[in-house]
Amino acid sequence: MDSIIKIRDSYDRLTHKQKKIADYLLANPEDICYISLKDLSEQTASSEATILRTCKLLGFRNFIELKQSFRKHTQQLVKNLSSSRFFLEELPPFAEGDQKLLLQSICDHESEKCSDFFRNIEMDEVLKAAGLILKAQNILLFGQGISKVLTQFFEKRLSLLGINAYAIDPEEMDNAQTRLARLKKGDVCIAISFPRYYTPIRNIIQYVEEKKISVIVITDSPKSPLILQNSLNFICQTSTTMFFNSLSVPFALINLIASGVVLEMGPQYDKLVATTHEIAHCINKISYD
């Protein structure tokens, strides 16, 4: 049975204190996927023992089973949305034979977006992001759906520079939770999301910010739900004619930030290149021997 249904079915049998815990679970289903027993205790002003008793009254064997149930609930919501996530419901009107004109219009729109982006980007912010990344021991990149492609590309760019970067799919909640638990002061979390936004990423970076971890956000609007009070934000216009999002500008931004990291590395980059060439030479030598 779905976790939300189980809680609602048991709600009237709960005490006032237990209902307060249930209310928090119902209001924050995505948070429950990642929250620890200690943090839930603090959020609901309840003892850990009270939470564990409430879990059993709601039909869960323990707190872990409760979290697993909420993970299944969240994953099902994502699955239900996925089929309509990438395409607009209606194509723009065009007369028969005007396909070339429509494609040219798309090209002009893409060119205009890129020009506007490069005209307005703050290079100080790019270098600030590069500096945070370079100083961090670990970089976690969160993106779902089409944004996952961007996190994987970013991961490759940073890994080539010897930086510990990990692209995390928030739907793989066990992996996400394990990585989040290992974050330390000085590490960086990068969140990438565009319409239609994936709500759990907002909850992840809120948790990260509360732990005093630096957050970099790449999204499409200052009104995006990913924008936090202290996050370093990059706005990339992604609207397009055929799909919900075009990734040309975000890819350009990632290349720009990676280039900033190279500049911030200074002599360290030259040393990395020399070491890479030495390793390649050694491997080739072994292959021919």
C-alpha cells in the first residue's frame, strides 16, 4: 500500500503528538526519503522513541521501512510524469511547406539566447564557482531527466581535471543518501533543474545548505524553486519551440565554469597535463613492448 494512503488510513487513531509527526510526513514526502531519525526528531519536536512508535502505528515495521515506502511513492510520481516531461503538448502553427522557415526561426532563437547569455554572464561569479569547485574535496551534481545529461557532462569535464565529481540521480535514493552523508565542510553541491522542475532536488539542496555546504544552482529563472537564500545561481534561458528545454546555453555555461577551474588551477594545470602525458607515454610503451 502507498505510504500516503497508509498514513491517512491510520490518522484518526493517532494521538495529538503522533498526528503532528504524521502531518510532517504528509507535508514533506520528498524530504522523508533522505531525512535521518535525528533530524526528523528535531523537525517535529518529538523524541526518537515517539517517532518509532508512530511508525509502527502507521503500519511500518521500523523507520527504515517508512523511508523506503516514501522512496517508492516518490519514484512512482516521477515515473507518472516522465512520459510527458520533455515535449510541448502542441507544436507551433506553420503552413505546409514552411518547415525550413520554422527551423530557421528555431536557429535564430537559439542564437539570440546564447548571445544574451554571454552578454550578461558575470565572470566574477564564474570564477567564484570555479574556486569553490577547485577547493572542494568532493563535488555532488544532482540532475534528473534531461538535466541528468548535463550533470554527467559536468562530471566528465571536472574528472579530466582530477576533481572528485559525482553525478547523482536523485531517483537512486540509496546512492544519493550515502553520498550526502559523506559531505563535509568545503564540499560543493551543484543542482541542475529546468521546467518541469524535479521537486526532490530542491529538498536535497535545502538539506545541504542547512549543513553549511556550498550550493551552486543552474536553472532557467530567478523564480525557479531551486533558488536558495545563499546559493550561487546561474540563469540559463532554455525555452524552445519543440521541447520544454534546449540545453545549448547550459552546456556553454558548464564549459565556461570548467575553463574557469583551469584558470584557477594555474601551474597545477600544467603539472596535471605533464603527468597525463607521462602516463599515456608509459602505457603506449608497455603496449608496444
